[in-house]
Amino acid sequence: MERIIRAHEVGQYVYCARAWWLGSVKGLPSANMEELAAGEAAHRRHGREVSTALLLSRLAYALLVLAALLGLGWWAGWW
């Protein structure tokens, strides 16, 4: 069975082939686990912020369409 090499592994290999070999082939844990955990937390936080921004953007567009429809309705009723 062939092993799948993930994109982060390619990046790790390009940065340091020995570190990739120690972690991926030998299975040794990284020495900077605290930094890795902090990076994962930062990525999760950023993902939540992006999701919230997307939701708020969609809500803003929906409110804009609603305001336009109400405005058209008011204008049509005024004539």
C-alpha cells in the first residue's frame, strides 16, 4: 500500500529533510509541541473569524436586498 504524503509534509521536507524523516519515517515527536499547539489554536481562531465574517457579509447582502424591496414597495405604493 502506498503512503500518502500530505502538503504540510512537503513543506516540512523542503524546510528540513532531516526533521521530516525523524517525524514521518521514524515517528519521533516534534521538540516544539507548544509552538505547534499555539499555531493550531491560531488557525482555528482565524477560521472562526473568517466564518463569522462570511456570515455577516451574507446577512448584510440579505438586508440590503430586503431594504431595496421595501423601498420599491413603498415607491410603487406612493405612485
